[in-house]
Amino acid sequence: MIGDALSVAYGAIATWRRRWYAAPGRARRLARPVISIGNLRVGGSGKTPVVAAIARMLIAQGERPVVLSRGYARRKVTPGVTVVSDRERVLVDVEHAGDEPLLLARTLPGVPVLVCAERFAAGTLAESRFDPTVHLLDDGFQHVRLARDIDLLLADESDLDDRVLPAGRLREPLANAAVAHAVIVPGGSADTAHKVGERLGVRQSFRTTRVLGAPHGVGRGAVALASAAPVFAVAAVAKPERFFADLRSDGFNVVGTKAFRDHHWFSVAELAGLADAARRAGASAIVTTEKDAVRLEPLDLSAFPFLAVPLETTIEPTAVFDEWLRTRLAASRAAVH
């Protein structure tokens, strides 16, 4: 009963806050268009690879995107804006950047990545220093104090039956999803994407496909992995079971798994325990996500081979999304004049 009452109160506050900032002049607006990518629930929904996919699409359209991120769970927070990368190189380590911003900086050479709790400050600095044509607001659906021109919401079927915190994992009521311009359903079919969009009151829906790349060594030189070699899978992401399932579907011989909470910072003792568990399972190597790899790299990984498996996400149908995005951007620019 208490949890239900708290969920009602939490949802009401979130809705009031969203409506307050929706009034003219209350949300701060950057000079360049803002594309927000976010979700409804606490925890990941595959936003980082979607941000990367959209950034690449924008570059192909001739745009100069920058990424604005909060830098959630970074260990060292400095005052003001942290420039994780400029168009030439990565400038800070994972403790100052956070795992997802650093991964984006490495994945998107030539795209500046900036971190700050106040995304307006990050965007203002980006406009003065890098002259972008468009901002990508990472995890921005609830950051309503910054105006956006395109609001993209990642959601799946499990969100449709969830509840607002603390009784469930939703950050705000499902009804608030209707403000999104499009919903993107991770890994779903076209029918599923349409169903989710319809339930959320969002007319435009897309879906993503996920492809695993060739594994590469973490914190050491190249490590060859023989076909069908036994591996021990480790993940500290929001949905580790999805990563483990992807590995098996892709033909990896997974002989053991270990999951940690999202954004987990590994200790020396934990690494030793993972190496022991992998040996007992008969694994040739430990495989993990690229997001985990950026947190593992600063540590001594000499006790056992660690491999990172890249994940590339495509938004489908690609041509339709490309044209939709291009049209929305053009409309937002025309509205300014």
C-alpha cells in the first residue's frame, strides 16, 4: 500500500514537472537543434548504441553532431563541463568521463562528446567551441529543462505493464510517453514496434537490430579466439542476460556467466575471482561488453585473457528513419525563421 501511494505521488510530481517546463519560455533552448534519446524506465535500454547509430546517420547527411551526456556513475566529477573528446582525440579517462560517454567518444571519432549534469551548459560550450549543426542529448527524455526539437523514446513491451517508482521501474507514468515524436523498440519486430507505439500514443515507431562484431583484446595486445573456444561471459550492464543470449545466438561457446549491477567498478579481488571462475569452467577467455571494457582497461588484466565484443545497432527500416530524421530536422530549422 505504501509503495502504491509513493508511486502515485512520484508519478504526479514527474508529470507536474514535465507540464511546468512545457510552458512557453521555461525550458532553455540552444541555438542549434537538439535530438533527445531517452527512455521511461530506470536502467539501460540500449541508448548508447542508438546514439552512436544516429550520430553516424547525421554525419552521412552532412551534419556536424555533438553528444551531450550527464556522465552518470563517473567516479570523478569536476565543476562545470568536461570535454571527453574533441574532433581529434579523447581527452579524459573513464573516471572523469563515465563509461558510456567514453565509449561514445571512442566509437565516434570526429564527434565531440561533452559531459555535464546541466546539459544546457554543455551545449553552450559545444556551440562556441565546436560549431555543431545539431546536438544529441543522451538519456534526455526526463531532462525537460532543456528544449528539444526531436524527442526519441526507447521502449519495449515490458514497459507497457510496468509501474512508476518505487513499485516499478518507470521514471514517470506511461501517459507521458505521448509527447515523444517517435518510439524506438530495441530488438523488436515491425509489428511489435507498432504495438508499443500504439499503446504509448506515439504515431511513429521504429525498431533496432543488433549485430555482434569480432572480439578484441582488452588492456593487452591482440588475443586470438579459436572458433567454438569456450568462453566465460561477464557483464555489468542493465540487461546482462541479453548480452549472454546474444553471445549464444552468435555461436559463442559460453561455459559460464557472471553479472554485476550496471556501471559496476571492478575491484582487483573481483578480477581474481572471475579468472578463477573462468578457469574452473574450462574457459579460454573472458568475454565482456565494450562498455565494461572501458572500466576494465585501467586494471591489471594479465591473470587471464579478456576480450570485448562490439555491438552495432541499426535502426530499422533504415531508409525510412533516415528520411524521417532529415525531414524533422529541416522542419525544426524552418520553424526558427
